[in-house]
Amino acid sequence: MTIRHKQTLADYWVNTSGNAILRQLMKQTDAEQKEDLLSLLHGDSVTAVIREGVIYDDIGENPDALYTMLLTTGYLTAIHKQSTFGGQLCRLVIPNREVKDAYRVEVLERMRGRLAASSLLLMMEDLVAGHVVPFSKTLERYIAYLVSSYDAANKESFYHGFLLGMTALFVSEYVIESNRESGYGRFDIAIFPKDTSKAGVLMEFKAADSESQLEDKADEALRQIEEKQYVTEFEKRGILKVWKYGIAFCGKQVHVKMKI
């Protein structure tokens, strides 16, 4: 099957199923796969072993089965293939803008829960504009509605993934990177504007053991951004203004601090 045929198949699924197939497949993703899908959304690729004869029930048992299903249904396309034991080692990407939009819609639908999509959009606009107070208030509402204190207690990675998912809104105007080296360490999330006259965003997350520690943890996150010189990568790209956010969580409570 050529790439052209795959794109046609992708458009067919998008137009006829209302993304039901993609929605169902995304329900089966684990934390690592969710991050991989977000990377795909931001233009990266994933590598997986593609095997024939995969069925839906295989997804929970074999991580590569998800990518086989996404490839088969046209939601991914292979840009490189190499025969290997038991299948083909493939480098996979989202094939076109329409399919990328389908992923984006499904990610945001899962993130927003019962809250209006407009609230999510405004919150992320506040984030990139440096409006820390309204951003913090809306983020707190989302955390209260969507986050289970039991599942997320003291797990920085949970909140990291939560906010990374929300950056799906920024696919067209920004480059999103997560856990990348810059300066003397690795930042949590960086949002690089394609228009270098705009401000970038750095986010560092800290988990607190109690609500009384939230402010100190947010300060600690800001210190880490400064001490590790995470802005180095922004400077390399010619981005001179960066909003730096220290974000601390404890269960459903959040405290946000920002500096330029």
C-alpha cells in the first residue's frame, strides 16, 4: 500500500466513522503510549514492530498492537520499514493535517471532561500570555473536575502528562518539547513559538506532600529553572522572552508561580 493510498484510507475513516475507531483505540493507551501520541501530534515519529493478524484484544497485551491498528486504519503511515523477526520495524507518523486534527479533537475531548472547550482554550491562551492568575484559577477548576486524588497523589508525571495533553491546542503556532536537555538539565515542558517575536513558556512541576508545602514547591520549581538555565534552548532559537512557571500539586490542589 502506498502512502497515497493510506492517506485516502485515513480520510475515509475520518469522514465515515466520526473518529469512533480512533476514540476507541485511544481508550486503550497506557501512560507511555499517551506521551508517544502527543509526540506524534507535535510532528515527531514513533517506532513499532508491525505484525499481521493483530486483533483489538491484543492491544492490552502487546504495546505494538496499538500502532499496528492505527496503521491499518490509516491513522498512522510508515515512513521507513525494515524487516525483522516476526514483523516489520516501522517508523510511523501522522499522515496529514486532517488526521492530525482528528487526534487533536480526541485528545482535547478526553482532557476537557464536562467543562467547555472554550474554557480550556482561554486557559491555555492565558498560559502563553503570562496571565498567571486566570491561568491558575482555571487550572484549579480542571484539576478539581478531572483528577482523582487517589490516582494522582504526589506523582509529578501525572500532572506533567495532564498539561502536556492540553498543549494539543498549540500544534499550529508552537513547537512543544518535553523532558529535553537544555542548559544543565532537562525541563519538564517547553513551548517554543514559531514566531520568535512572541514569548515562550517553560513549565516545571513539583509534587508536595501537603497543601502547606505548595508555595515552597512552586518556588523550588522556579529556582530549578534558573539554576539549570533551561532558557538556553530558547536563546538558541532566538526567543528572547520566556514565561517561567513553577507549578506545584498536592492531590487536587495546585499553586502556580511565574516569573519572566
